[in-house]
Amino acid sequence: MVTLPRLMVAAPASGHGKTTVATGLMAALARAGHTVSGHKVGPDYIDPGYHALATGRPGRNLDPHLVGEERLVPLLLHGAAGADLAVIEGVMGLYDGQIGGDGFASTAHVAAVTRTPVVLVVDISSASRTIAATVHGLMTWAQPPVDVVGVILNKAGSARHAEEVVRSIGDRVPVLGILQRDDGIEAPSRHLGLVPAAERGDAAAALDRLAAQIAEKVDLEAVVRLAAAAPALAEAPWDPRVALGFDTLASLAAQPSSLSGSLVEQGALAPVSKPGLGGRRPVIAVAGGRAFTFRYAETVELLEAAGAEVVDLDPLTDSELPEGTTGLYLGGGFPEMHALDLAANEQLRADIRGAIGRGLPTVAECAGLLYLCRTVAGPSGQPAHMVGAIPADAAMAPRLTLSYRRAKAVGGDLLSRPGEEVTGHEFHRTHLLGDTGGQPAWWLDGEGGPHPAGVGTRTLHASYLHVHWAGHPHLAARFTEAAAAALPITAALR
């Protein structure tokens, strides 16, 4: 049994202040001397960036659609290793999950699976006594009921207003704190939600102000006591080496006793082999910097466990691929917001285009797909030249695409084999103008039925689909194996 003090921060709906309060709690507790682990329910990349800034540790995601329900506790324990307290930020409203899934992947679902007590954050700016009814409903609607252990009132108009709400709630649940209206602690947003912390020069200063407000107005001692009352967990922490199957006995022991045949379970049990390195570790360059802020921490951990050396690449500032590169991972982010600066780095674009043309194993998700196109037009509508490895152009779309997906491989490519299925999600406000040509990376489910998506070849896998590799570790193994077999990038090959 593992003891992990923990709390889930939830709300009646989006917009009540979950991210503000959860991030503020993480920062305030860290500044009070606690080692805090930050987690996020759902696939979102942006909130974990703020969690990382608040805690000094990688932000982690807990999403049963992406990784399987049976991996939620192991991933929580893995992410919280060395921490004395975990704070998990929920998603949307407490009971809101996958559409048509009856609450699957909701905050309540993840709280139940991880046996985590819940603290509600409620925006009281437009009501008073009705807030008590809202809290009561959230506490009692589900059967069995969610373990709500406290509430934080947000955006109180005045002390008198707050007192009316507190009196109405009575002894139903402890009120842990009251925050007044303060637009100064809200993070700026754009078309995919909040602006990532890595893109905000004022992020650290804003977090300091938020931490100070939370420390002043929320009973942190009570928060710690409630977190400490969370029940012990019996599961073993997730281990990337075990997930890859390199420790067969441990891998079998870590599997659930009854397999339901879910897609993520199929992926985890798919045969993988550690690359024959021949005395040389494959070097995989992973895009980062202000334009590429989206990736799951477990992606790099899996690549390293598979035998790769992971090196950083900033497409905004680096002039060439790192010496010795044998694989390239381009994750998500906002290339459309940095299109002109990316275009200005012509030397790197040419280097990547040539390397991909020579067969450099390359994985590109969402932003990576855009970066490999011929051009991308951002909000201004002005097309900017990108790498040009994919014969397509991209522009802003009229509406946001945000959805869980199930995907099937069309044919064999860098990552997948014919007929294999994975779970993932799409999260973008751009679209491709025209067909990319060639074999698609996936057939995706969605409105109107399955449709082809992306580009898949022996050395390139690019699409809008984000996949959490902890749910499908064979993808990391195959990518590393291909990188181990590739010729390193050297001055002679450029």
C-alpha cells in the first residue's frame, strides 16, 4: 500500500476558476515547504504547464480514454514519486466527460478510480443562497456520491455577499477559503484556451501574486489535513521499462487480472523489442521552445527507457538539427502564432526538409504536422513558409476541433501496423487546405464516419492526432528502433 496525500480540485462547470485555484494551491503549498505534484484530468497540455511552473516538477495528465482506466493510479503514483502531496485539477464540470460516455473520463470518474477527495471551486459572483443548492447537488447527485470534503468560494462581490453564501452552505461541507473578484490573477487566453506559461514573460510574477493570495485567503493547514486523509493505494507506480515489456515478469505482474480488450490495453500488450543499439544510442531531437509546448512527460520517459538519448530542439532559435540526430519528434503547440518567426529560421527549415527527404524517422503531432507543411497562415491570414516536407498548406479554421478519437492504422508506417487501433484526441483551430497525398497515417472516427488523416510512410508519421504513449508504449519502441537504424545527421550529410 502506498500513502499519497492528495486532493482533486473540481467545479460545477468550466469558468469557475479551477485552473486559477488549483495552480495557486500548488504554488502556495510549494512555497510553504511541501513537495507538490501537479496533475490534470483530461488531455489538456496548457494547464500542466502552469502546474509545472507552480511546483517545479513536470505536470502530468490523467485521462482514461488516452491511457486506460487501469493506468490512472499507476501514472498518478509515478508522477507523484518523491512528493508529499498531490493536487489534481479536474476538467470542465465535475460530472462532464466523454460525450455519450455517461461520465467516462470526467473529474468524478477519475476521482473515483484514484479514490481522491474533492474540493469544489465555485464562482459565486452571480448568486448567493443558490450556491448552497449547487454544492448540495454536486455532493449528492451521483451514486455512490463523490467524496466532496471542502469548497472554495471564488469571485465574491463583498464580505456581506460571501457571508450569505457561507451561512447558506452551513455545516454541509467546510468552506476552506473565499477569494474576491480579482481579474489580475486570471491567465490570458486565446483560441485554444489559456496562453501557455512558457509563452508568458510575466508568468512567474503572476504566479507569485496568485500564490500569495491563496496563502492569505485559503486555509492551507486544513487543505493539507484533508489531503492526508485520502486512502492508501494498492497499485504499483507506472514504470516506462515495464510498460515497454523489457522486464517481462514485472510487466505481467503489473497487468490487470482481467483484460477487457480495450484499445489502450491492446497497445500496451503489443509485442515490442528493445532496439539493437550496436554500441550507439539513437539520438532523438524533441521540439520545444515557445512554439512547441505540448507533449506528455511520459513520451520522453518512454523514449529514454527504450534506449534513446533525447535532446532538445527549438525551431525558433536553433539553426540546425543537433549533431548525431537519428530521429525527430515534433509535438504540439502554436506554430500558427509564431509562423513568421519560424519562417525566418530558413536554415533549420532547410536542414529538416533535407533530413526528412533522406529518410530521418520523424513523428509529427498537430503543430508538428503544420510545421512540416509548405505554408501556415496564422490569425493575420498571411501565409508563412514552413519546412515543406508535406505537400500541403494550412490556415486558421472557422471553429475549434476538440474531440476524443479512436484511430485505425491504414497500412504499415513508422509507428503503426495495418489494422492497429489507438485512442487519442484532436485539439486545434487550424485545418489543411487540400489533400496531403499518399497513404494517410490514420483513419479517424468522427462526425460523418471514418475519414483519412495525416501522412504515414516508412519514415514519417504526421497527423493532427495526439496520442498519449503511456497508453500505447509500442509506438515509442518502434520509433526508437527506427531511429537506432537510421544514419546520424552529420556535417557530411547536410
